[in-house]
Amino acid sequence: MKNFKTYKSFKHNDYSFVTENYSDEERKELADKGFALSDGSFPIKDAEDLIPDTEDFQKSLGESVVTEAKVKVTKKDIKDIEDSGNIDIAYKKAMELLKSLSESVVTEAKDQKLDKLFKQSIKASVKDGEDKLYKLTQDWEEWNVDNDDKYDDLLDSLFMAVELVQDAGVPGTNNVEDDKEYRMYIKSAEKHLKTFNKDIAKAMKGLNESKSIAIHEGKDLGSWNQGGLTTNKNVLITQFVGPPAVDDFGLGRKCIQINVGMDYVSLNPADIVELKEVLKKFKK
């Protein structure tokens, strides 16, 4: 917090405090509003006070995210916290917002890393040489470990190609000559890499199609706070144009997405028709 922060030390697993003084009058005023304890301690003047700016905290964030990540905090987010009227609710909402921002940054960092891997992989060739191709396998291995081996099946052809390039060697070193045997290894490696290039292209196409299913030509239909079973989440309902496949129902492509905090569900036109019928039976 800017004026009184509490954060858990990453190194010592204990709690440390950073303080800046409020005047007695300011503390009393904040206590009357419920943004400080009755004796004026633990004052929280605005939403920014709930977000740690200590050196350790900021350093830990910097080590885990990319600087290019674009994460937005809207005025509505801040106002919602400031208007909560209770220090406990304000704290919970601020922590939820901070968690949401952190998850957004991490997701964007992963997307950027994956995009870089795709670009390197789709043009990978034997001309890159053993070292560069081997590094590509290690980068993919690292990404897959962090992402539930999502693209592990793509790497078989790449590993085969690297092994063949290693077996071929480099002409002019270690008695390797640019002969029939060498060219046989290289030709086989090229074949595996072309398969790898095609598999990567298919994966990129599939990823782009899945992203297009998300909000496209979206329009917010309504929103409110204090939603969800915990009554402290922001709810947003958005209409968007779904993928061509949803048009098979003959109901058009108008879909809706319902966001409750970080959770969401996307409904196609047929889902919406069914939901309308269910809601008719719902009694308050």
C-alpha cells in the first residue's frame, strides 16, 4: 500500500510493513468512512493504497512478466473499489483485480513466447545448422513443460531432423566429407523439417481459428458488480459474431459471452434459444 502496506516477504516468509504518516484528522476521517480501523490505524485512502509498490514486490513482478504486456485498469475498476464503503470488501476487490491483472500479463507473455516459437519453426531448415535447430527443440520443450505439453506431438519431426543433422556432421570437420552419405542424412533431415513446417502451419491456423471464436465485432449488452456466488465479481455480457460453424443451426451467428470475474461461458444461437426457455420457468 502507498501509505501503509503489508506484504509477504518472498525470501523470509514473514510479513513486513512500510508506513507513511497520515495526519490525525485524516485518519479520523478515514475511520469514520470505514477505510481505517476505529483508532485510525491501517488507513486506506484510495484503491492505489491496496497495491504494493515495495521494491521486493515490484522486482518479483518484473522477473515474471514481459514489459510489452498491455493490461488495462479502467476507471470503473477503481471507482468500484473506492465506492465499496467497507475496508474488507475494498481489499477483496482490489486483490481480485490484482490477480486478474497478473493472470492477464502472464497469459500475454505466454502468447508472445508461443508466437515467437511459431515464427521460428515455420521457416526452420537444415541451413539453420545444428546449434540453432537444437536450441529450437529446447525452447519448445520449455514451453510445453509450462503448458501441459500442448504441442508436444509437433516435435517428433523436429527431433528426428536434429538427430539426422547431428549424424551428418559438418563437412571439413572430424573427417566429414560432402559425399553421398552426408547428403543422404541432410536430405532426410530436410524431409522431416518440411513435415514439421507443415504441422506448425496447421497448428497456427487452428490457434487463429480458436481466437476468432472469441469476441469479434463484440458489443456489450450489460454489466454489473457484486456478481457470482461470492458476490464480489464483475459480470459482463457481450454479444459477438460467432464462427461460420454456428450458422449451421439456421439461427444466424449472433452469440453471447457471459463473464463472471475471470470465468466465462460462450453461447451459440441455439444455446441462447434454450436458455430463454429455461429462464421462462425460473421464478424469483
